[in-house]
Amino acid sequence: MKESLRHIGARSLRRLKDEDGIALVFAMLVSTALAIMTTSVLYFSAGSARTSARSSADQQAYSLAEAGINTAVAKIYGATDPRVTTILPASPAVVVPKCPGSNPNEVPTCYTTGSVTYSGTLDTSHNTYYWTITSTGSVPVSGVSTVKRTLTRSVGVTGNNGTSGSSWSRFYQNSTSTCLTLDTDSVPTNFASKGDICLIDGATVTGANTNIMAGGHIYIDPPFTKTPGTASNNSGWTNSSYAEVNDAKYAVTSSLANAATSANLDLTGLGFSVPSTATVLGFAVSIVRHASASVAANHINDYHIQALKAGATTGTDHAITGTNWPTADGTQAYGTSSDLWGTTWTPAQINASNFGIRLVAKSTCTTCGLIASVNAVTVTVYYTTGATIGTSGSPIALADVGVGCQGPTDNAPVSPCSGSDKVYATTVKTDTPANNPDLAMPVVDFNYWWANAMPGPKHFCTNANPGVSTSYFDNNASTTTGPDASLTVNGEVAPPGAPYDCEVWQNGVLMGMLKWDGSHRMDIYGTIFFDGNFRFDQDGEIVHYFGRGTLMSSHDDEIDALVCAGGTGNTYATACNENMNSWNPSQNMMVLMSDCMKGASGCNEYDQGGTTCSGAKPNCYDGHLVGGFQGILFSNGECWIHQEFQDSGPVICQTINLAHETYNPTFYTFPSVGNLTDGMSYSSTASATDFSLNVSAQSG
């Protein structure tokens, strides 16, 4: 039976009502879910913003703390004395102000966001003083606590000698009482003296990059001025010897009649020592004299002023017959720097005891009985040996001379120096020692290194079986408080056939080493101190050293061997004496330092030794085995370099003795020494006047 339309419609309406309920429920569920999702998004968005703000603040706080560290470090670097404890505040009370700032002493002066505090403490319990810096940056963040970052850093303050590589890279004499003399030698490198510099007997200074400095004078083949040592005692003169020295005592004639001439007054024994290689340029004579009257009718004139060669008159008479002698002492000059007095001269003739001057006076008078009086005679000889600083075609770089230069033909030093003085330089200056910081000797703290050298008196070898005795560096270190040169034995550091290996280790770190293989190789590292002397005293021995280090002695050192920087050649033909200017101090640099018990003379000698030989170079240097050194020589006393010693490297001493001998040393070019060894630079921090600062890595 078919369902009626009414029943179908009613059933359909009921279904529609059921679906509408489901839709409502679904709609409500969707709305709830959307509400939950919206709340979650809002929650997570707010949290992310706070995290981002905190992260940004953290970065800003770090930057502020870092700026505080930099401010503190800058204050230490800017301090005249970084050991003063008040440079930094002891507690974090200093705040770098916000912009606009009002404190010009802070670096930087202000920050736009946040603030920073910093403080510092100085530990002086060790030789190297340590600043410990603490800095905290703070940045406020809305809704959370202030973000802070704290950083720390240390700055080590070590005493040093205020020196640099340039102050070590030269020849330098510190004495002002003796002339730093080059006699025959040729030096191709920087050369300086706090006092005078003298070049004689063909000595030269060369090199387009070479600087020469003198706090006093430079003398190049300077004229010799002498007074007589012998005066003829002729019967016509009384007290002839009084004419030898200007002392208000007089050699006088007997009473002279009209047109009478005096006896000869021969003045010899001048004692010249003109170098045998010299060319005599001329000589001048100065006579201080007076007469008992000096008017037209009554006066004294010259009659003869002649040179004596081998005791006999020769050449041109220099008498000035038309000039009357004064009645009070007056000085008359004869000859010039280029006047040979009408003849030729050898150095031997000038140096002879019978070289001199003959004086004869003549009287003109109407009221006669005139007397001629001679107070003093001096003779100045001018010569040249070819000594020169640079040449006109190849000048050196700089000549800086505090007082002036005197060349072969100068009567007195002149300033500034020039080619007429045999000084040829691209730049010429006139700085005095007070205005020239380069005219100073590096300061070495021997007392400090006596206590701190490794190995040394207070720090013996820590490795097993070093091969040297415990008294090798000092024999009374336990009972003394400083160096006293207690080692009086010959301190040979490279004994043939006697190897040793002395090392000092601390906390797994090698602090210093002196090692010898007994044959040819030596290894050095650090600063080594001998309270006495040390020597490379084996004639003809070849030593190759490796490493960079300092050997110090409280007294003296000596080299007779050939001490090479690196290399392997064990014959003279292959060792460094055939290539001395190959020294590379950045690879191998030995520094020999001698305190000379603070200035004792004759301390250090560098030569060939006494062993003789025959044959030619490189096996034999004019009868002696070769001696030489590639490295640096330093002494508070005298450094004597002689014979045919071969030297490549700086020489820095209180006095430098390069005395002329039959054979002379050879000096070679060398580079700048670059980085200094600890022994060259470091000293007691407590007593230092110059300092090195070492900044550690940052932490926090």
C-alpha cells in the first residue's frame, strides 16, 4: 500500500529537524576550536616577542660589557705607569653614562641603551703584574628582569727596557770620554756614538741605507797639532825650552844691535804619528811672541821661519819681514792646510824627531839693545788617508752630528757636516744627545736575570742527567742575593767531545735550554745566565747554533772560535766565514751579554786565538785559525775586536776598541734583529721605567 503524501511530508520534516541539530553542534565545535586556536596563537606570539626582546637585550648587554672591558684596557694603556693601582676602580662603581654623556674621561662617552660598570684589581705578587678587569653590561627589558652580562679579562704588565729592534741593530758606543775610532776598518752598517767618532788610516762607512750618529764630533783624518819637545839651546837664546809650551815663560834673545839677527831657535821633537798610508797635504805653524819695542825706529821682525826636514832647513822661507812683533804677546800664523812649504813630505819625515821649525829674528833700532821673546810654538799637520763617510757618488742615508765635523783640511769643526769634511749623506742633521733618543744604550737588567734566567743561578736544569754540574751557572747562588762573578774558571760552553743537555721545564712548558752535542751543534732557547764568564775559546772550532736566546755573564765573554748561526758546514770552506752576511736573526739569534762587573775595562775579546797555521784563506787567516761570530755582542764594559775576526751583527758596548794592527777585522752587513729575546727586553717590573702590556683572551 502506498504511503500517503501527508505521512511522507511529516517524516521528511522530522529528518530536516534532526540534521539542523547536528549542524548546530558542528558549528559550535568549530567555533570553540577556532577560539582555542586564536588564543594559542596570541599566547605564542607574546612569548616569542618576550624571547626576542630578551635575546636582543642579551646582545646589547654583552656589547656594553665588552665596551667596559675596552674602556678599562684603554685606561691601562694610556697610563704613564700601568702599575698604579688607582687607574681602575677596585669596585664596580664607575658607570658609563647614558647619552648625552657628561664624562669626557670615559671611552666611549655614552650609550643610548642600558649601562655598564667595570672595575679592576692589580696583583703585584709576581714579577709580571696582572690586572684583572671585570665589566657588567645591563639592559632593561619590559615585563621581565634586567638582562646582565659579565665579562673578564686580564692585562699583564711586564717591565722592559724601552728598547726596540732599531736600538739593537747597529754599532754603538755609549762612552763620551773616548772617540769611537775606526782605524783602517770599513763598516757597512749603522754606526753611532754618544760622544765622538774618529775615522783614520783609510777607514770608511758605507751603504745607501746606513745611518751614522755622533753626539759630539766626527773627525775624519783630523789634523794633528803638536808642540815641540826639543828646543836648541844655542848661546844666543836663554831658556830655549820655554818656547815649547804656552805658559807665560819665554825663550829670549840676547840684546840685539841694529840689523842684527838672533841665533837659530830650532824647535823639534814634535812627536807626530801620521799614518804611514797618509798623503801629507800641508802644515801650519803658530808662534806666540813679542818684542821689547815696536815702533818705526825700534822693532823686531821675522828673519827666517823655515821648516826642518831631517834636521836641515828646506823649502820656502815663510818669514813675514814687513810685520813688526808686538810688545805684548801676539800670535802669528804661517802656512795653511795645503801649504807644503816648498817641498814634499812623507809621513815618516813628519813623524821624525828632527822634523820642526827654525826661527830667526832681526832687530831694527836706533836706540839699540832690543830683545825678542818667544812664548810658544805649535805645528798642525794636515793629511788624508782616504777615510770617508760615504762618497759624493754613493752617499749614506743619514749623518746626524751633534757638534760638528772636522775633515782633513778643517782648522776647526764645522756644522752642519758636508763633503768638505769627507761626510757625504743624503740627509744631514745636528741633533744633540738630549734631542736624539737613538743616542742611548739599551738597558739590560743583569740582577733580574741572575734571579730569573732558566737555566741560571736560581733555576738549574730540570731534565735528568743534564751533563753539567750544579755549580755550572753559579757556585754560591744559595748564599747571595745577586751576581758577584763567583765563577772564576774558564767557562767554556762548547768543549770538544763533552756533550751536555740542560733544559728547564715548568708545568710541561720548556722555559730555557742550552744544549751542546760535543762536536759542532749547539741549541739555545730563552735566557741563560753565568755568574762569571763564558767563552767559545777553542781556537778554530766551528760551532753552529740553532734557536734564539741570550747568554749572559756577570763578568766577561770571549770568542776565538767560529760561531755560526745555523748551517751544517764543518770545514772552513763550507762554514759561515765564507758567507758571513747570510745571518738571518729571525731564525737563529744568539745574544752575548757581559756586565763586566759594571764597567771594568778590558773585559771582552773577540779575535782569532793563538793557534798558528799556514796557507791561505779560508783555512788560515794570515797565520792564525779563523775566529768569527754571527750574532749580537753587548757589554757594559769594553769590547775589543781585533786581528782578522769576522763579524756579522750588532756591537753595543760602553766602549768599542778597534785598535789598528797589522791585520784588521772584517765587518759585514746584517738585517734588523726584529723581535727581541726576553733577555734583551724584559726586566724587573717593580723597578722598571718602561713596560710591555699583554692582554689575555676575554671570558664570560
